[in-house]
Amino acid sequence: MGVQPGGGIKLGTGSCEQTRMSEQTIDRSVNLTTLPAQSRQDFPRNDDGPVFGEPWQAQAFALARSLEGRGVFSATEWAEALGAEIKKARAAGDPDTGETYYHHWLAALETLVAAKGLADAPTLHRHREAWRRACARTPHGAPIVLQPGDFDERAELHRRGR
């Protein structure tokens, strides 16, 4: 992920379906290479290094670890929030195959970010919708670029003829 010319942000490649949930709370300032070495060592790993299905999962992981490390929330608060999201998903029929784990991670992160006053629900919604709009206009396999106009809900309503 990086800043693009014209103020957009490049998230990565993939289909909108693959990235739909990832659009929710990715912090533009998270750069995995600038995290302290200890934080990088805590990533889930195999013999080749950190293991994530998609870049957004690593970014969500890094953001949560960074916020915890800065004292925004405790490890206990994180475990409780993540556990609550997983429990909620199971009750809603999530088969818990591991494929949705980082979706729960993001939901827990959003919950804690709102609870700690870092962003309110309307702000989170606004960013989620901006990512949705960016994803919708991006061809499959192309980098998703977030542009300032993606935050303009009035433009979206005008485009739809409302």
C-alpha cells in the first residue's frame, strides 16, 4: 500500500469481493517495514516469514499490534473484543474455517477504535463507503486506489440519479 499521485492510496490487487471487508479500517500510515523489529517478529510465520492471505490482513494485524503496543487498549481488551466478534459470527452461522478470521479481527479493531474514541461510527462508515466506491470502480486485478472523491457521498447519490 502506498500513496498514489493525486492523493490516492494504493491498497493492492485483488477482486472487490476479496477486499470488501478489508476496506473498513485500514490506516493509511501503517507501513509494515517501519514497525519495530519485535512487532514484526510477532507476526504469524512459517519458514519463509510472515503468513497472511492478503496484504490487508497484515496491515490489520500490524495496526492492532501497534495500537496495543501504544497502550490504546490492553491485550485483555483485545482478546475480549476479538472473542466477542468470533462468537457473534459463529452465532450468525460463520463456519469458522479460518477464512474469515481477519474479518473478525477488523470488526474487533473497529469496535475498540470506536470505544476508545479514536473514530466514531459515522467516520468508520464514511471510510468503509469510500473504500467500497473505490473497489467498485477498480477493474479486477488492478490496484485499488482511494481518491478524495470517494469520500463524497453526494457525488455517489448524484451518479445514481437520486
